[in-house]
Amino acid sequence: MADYEDNKQKNSFTLFNNETGKSYDLPVIKGTDGPDVLDIRKLYQETGMFTYDPGFTSTASCDSSITYIDGNEGILRHRGYDIHELASKSEFLEVCYLLLHGDLPSPEDKQKFKDVITNHTMIHEQLVHLYRGFRRDAHPMAIMVGVVGALSAFYHDSTDFSDVNQRMIACHRLIAKMPTIGAMAYKYSIGQPFVYPKNDLSYAENFLYMTFSVPTAEFKISPKIVKAMDRFFILHADHEQNASTSTVRLAGSSGANPFACIASGIASLWGPAHGGANEAVIKMLEEIGDVKNIPEYIKKAKNKNDPFRLMGFGHRVYKNYDPRATVMKESAHEVLEELNKHDDPLLKVALELERIALEDEYFIQKKLFPNVDFYSGFILKALGFPTSMFTVLFAIGRTVGWISQWKEMIEDPINKIGRPRQLYLGKTAREYQQESTREKKSIFNWLWK
Ligand code: CMC
């Protein structure tokens, strides 16, 4: 954990208040990489003012040693290791260990970690009843939010965040059970029997087995497909303080149990501006349908008065090609080749859309490049996942990032409950209005017709 005193620089940043003529020195804290930050923790106490930064575009909400992103250069590193190297040389469970514990595991530690995860893959049998309570056509992300939140009702021996052992068991349980929970959500939605995990399979293969095998036939899958699934999980493992991770941290800052915190992260991930974009990309490409329609959609994306956005394009942090998208694009080609689906008409639309957008002044000027979600849908679609499952797969991969960030926060000695303030723009104090004098509003014209 960063020691602020050590990292404080001699230089500071001076704020000058024109109205009072007073100046305030703000200490500057230096990170090991990336921009320095202004330490404003005493700002309110000293000036009576808050900072204002909706969407946190200039705010570091915490310090962290897990993931580093340089958005201008298109760099992503976990614990100092470049994502390209991890995606090509490591397997997902190794990356999980790295995120949780800070270093790549020795061969012995790797084996022990795999054994621990493998031994937690089953879920409490009573949870099956919970699945049956959902409507058959429930979105699998809705099921994920419910079932993961419900884990806290089943695993009481790992809900006490203040106990180091319970924390670790919760981390292992979440990483181990997430594929089982996701696969069951899928099986439920298509009316097939749940498939129990098989502990002699790798993490990715076991997930594919629980998802696609049926009791009546032998399950066979190509190692290339297993590798692609594993790489998909690696590419989604962590991404610094994004919306869902910040949600997990904020929920956890109150001392909420880890299962509830991860459920809140899943809810945040679901939105189309975040993890829901992989589903939205395929829907958009299907809607575009043919390369001849691309110019019309590019025009729509550029129109300020049209809410349409090019899904899978743009990123809050990356102002360059998302490094995960480069690997994902390669992987998509490999998978389509392996499954003999390289003539997928949607891929043709995607490649052409990418080419046109990258040459378009609007996208160049706003630095909008393909992100991780632009090509990931092709892999998942080719493997046979319905689009509604795409964000579930993102959630399975991201669980290790959420739980590592949660653990880092809990173990940080300066951990405080997250409590942002606001710029109040509402009514000032006014007299209570008697019912008979209140004006009729028109809000019910469209509600509950
Ligand atoms: N298509 C068209 N215009 C866009 C797009 C897009 N995909 N993305 C951003 N812009 C424009 C936007 O209209 C704005 O224009 P102006 O400055 O004229 O108002 C400008 O670019 C900056 O956009 P912003 O919304 O202020 O940027 P942001 O950092 O708040 O949003 C984003 C980032 C990812 C939500 C946004 O780029 C977007 O909605 N992309 C599509 C959804 C998507 O692919 N999401 C997946 C993100 S990566 C995976 C993950 O982390 O979950």
C-alpha cells in the first residue's frame, strides 16, 4: 500500500482564491507510473469548498497497486506485467493469483492455488431452488445479480470482511463458483439440466463443459477453443477503477460482505456503456446487416441529436487502440478459423465498420478506437453463446479483479467509508405547502396507462 508520506513531493500545488485573496498549498503525491495527484483531503476543512467532478474524469478515488493503464499509449499492465504477455504466456488462474497476491506463482503455489479453486467449484445444492424461482426468460445477468448476492446467505463462514481467513476463502469461493453460477444461468434459460463441475478440467474447459455438455452425449472440445475462452477471461480480469470496480469498492467500504459487493459490481457491469456493450455490439452489427448500410450508421453515430453510438468504440481512459481489443481481434480470427466460420457476414460488417470509423475525422478527432467489446462478441457467438450471456462471461472474468480490489481496499489502513459530497442546486428552504394549494403536475400522463 502506498505510503503517502514517502510519496509526497517537495513541490505542491497552490490554489488562489480571488475573492478572499487567500492561497492554499495542496500536496502532490507521486505515483510509481502515470499522473501525479493533488492531495485534496484537507481542502474542505481549510477552504470550506468541495471539488466538483461528475463522472470522476479527473479524480483518483483510491490508491492501488494492481492495474496500471496508460490510455494515451494504449498500455495495460497487471502488477507490472503487460497484458499482451499475460494473454500469450499465462493461463487465467495464474493471472488470478497475480492479481490477488501481487506476483506470478511459483510452480508449487500455482498447483496449490489451482487445487483450492478446483475444490470450491460446486455451489450449495439448495441454490438450485433459487434458480427455479426465476422466470424462464429472465436475463442471465438478472439471475447472476440474484444468485451471487444470495451466496452471502449460504456461506456464513466467509462473510466477515474483518477476518483475514474469511476474506481469502470468500475470494477463492467467488473465483471458483462464478463459472458454475454462470453456466447454470445459461442452462436454466434453455431448459437443460444443470451440469455439475468436473474437477479434472481446467477453469475455462470446465466452464465450457458445464455450459455446453448434455447428459446424453460425450463432451468434446478443441484445445484452441479452450485457449480462446481462457484468454477471454484473462483480457477481462481487471481494469483499474472502472464503474463496476468502483461500485464494488464503494459497497465494500461500508463493511458489506464480499458476496453482496460482487453482486453490486455485476449490476453495474450490466449497463450498455460498460460490460453490456459486447451484447450491444452484436445487436448493432445485426441491425446494420450489410456493409452498404455502414455510412448511414456512421452518420447516426456522429449526429448529436441521435442517441445512437457506435457500440464497442470509445473509452473513458483509452485514447488509442484498446490493447485488449488487439488481442481479442486476433483471437476472434483464430476461433472463427478453427470453427470454420470465418465467412461470418457480421465479421465482414465489423471489419469494414472499423476501417471506415478509423478513417473518419469525427472518430479521429475524438480519439475513438475499438475497445475490448468490439471483437469479443464474435468469439462468444462462434462458440454458441447467445448474446444475453456475453456480459455474464465478462462478469466471470472480472470477478477476480473486483475481489482483488475489494481485498486491497479492506487491507488498506486508511480505508474509510466512501461518501462523496455534492453541489446542491435544488430549492432553498421554503414554507410547507398545504395540499389544497398545490399545482397539478402532468407526470401521470405517461405513467401506468
Ligand atoms: N460513438 C459515437 N460517439 C461517441 C462514442 C461512440 N461510441 N463514444 C464517445 N463518443 C463521443 C461523445 O458523443 C462525445 O462527443 P462530444 O464531445 O461532442 O460530446 C465524445 O465522444 C466523448 O464521449 P463521452 O461520452 O464524453 O466519453 P466517456 O468517457 O464519458 O464515455 C464510453 C466512454 C465508453 C461510455 C463511450 O465511448 C461509449 O458510450 N461507447 C460505446 C459503449 C461501449 O463500447 N462501451 C464499452 C466500454 S469498454 C468496456 C468496459 O470498460 O466496460
